[in-house]
Amino acid sequence: METIAVYGKGGIGKSVVATSLSVFYAQTGRRVLHVGCDPKHDSALRLLKTSTNIRTVLDILREDPEAVGTDEILTTGRFEIDCCEAGGPQPGVGCGGRGVARMIETLDEMQLLQSGRYDVAIFDVLGDVVCGGFAAPLR
């Protein structure tokens, strides 16, 4: 499986590039997982079939700490792209990196990236967080 991380400071077009890559790979017949790693949880909005907001992994785990099913954390969007968003605290309230780390842990627990279900995983990663919490999941 190919894994691509689009990473950088806010406002430079990471989400546009990440969603465009997801659509490109899906249109070439690949099975795509699009992962939004921004507390604003807006990376997958352009990929959704409806204008409703996607439930974040953190919101789902807050409601049910034992939730580990793909039906709970994945939303299928346009071109059959599976999407998930980490979520996180409001700006200025805590470290957004913890939300991303928890989402990565959840994906690992589910063995979603190792399952063979996807050909490509695209990660849209915010890089300008003062706490530096986004560096660990990228490793």
C-alpha cells in the first residue's frame, strides 16, 4: 500500500492537494483512504456526497471508548473514497497532536492500513502546531 502525507503550515493548500490526490487515485481504479489530521476536521468535506459534517474519530471514541469498527469511523464519499477525520480541541485549547496520535492508534488497533483494503492512504496533516504533537504520527 502506498501512503502519502501532505504536510505543511496552514493556508497553503494542503487540503486541496490531498483531496485532489484522493480523487486522482480513485479515478485510476485504486481503493483510497483519505485521512484528515486537522482539529478543524474539514479535509474530507469536498469528498463527501452530502454537505453534512463527518463525525470525527475523537467524537466517536468520546461517545464509545470501545468503538473500533470501520463503520463507525469511516464515511464513504465520492468515487467510493473512504474518509475519516481525527478531530481535536478548539483552537488554543490543548494540543491537537494528541487527537491525531489517538486516531493513528485507532487505525493501528483496527489494522486498517495493513488489511489490504486500500491501495493508497492520503494523510492531510496540519504542520504548524506549537505543541509539536503532529511530528510523532508522521514518523
